[in-house]
Amino acid sequence: MVLLVWFALANSTSVTVDYFGYHAHSRVITVIAVSALLGAIGGFLIGWRGRQRGGGSRRR
């Protein structure tokens, strides 16, 4: 918990994010957290779709 608070305080600098013509001002920690969340959701959905198609089971 202490490391998480330290990490958030160390990355509290404001940055400009440009994404396909959309400009936003946000703190670095927010950009990192949103990117990690979107990556986790994307990874879950890709893995879930693979399991739905039967690609996740390995038989010997």
C-alpha cells in the first residue's frame, strides 16, 4: 500500500494526451491506470473469445 501511494505521488505530473485528435490533460498515474485497465480488459476478452471457440483446451 505504501508503494502504491509513493508511485501515485511520484507520477502526479500533468501531461497532455493526444489520441486520434482528442486532447486531454491528465496526471501520469491516471494515464497509466487507464491504460492498464484497458489492457487487462482487452486481454480478458481475447482470452475469453479463444476459450469460447475451443482454442483454449489442450489435449494430448
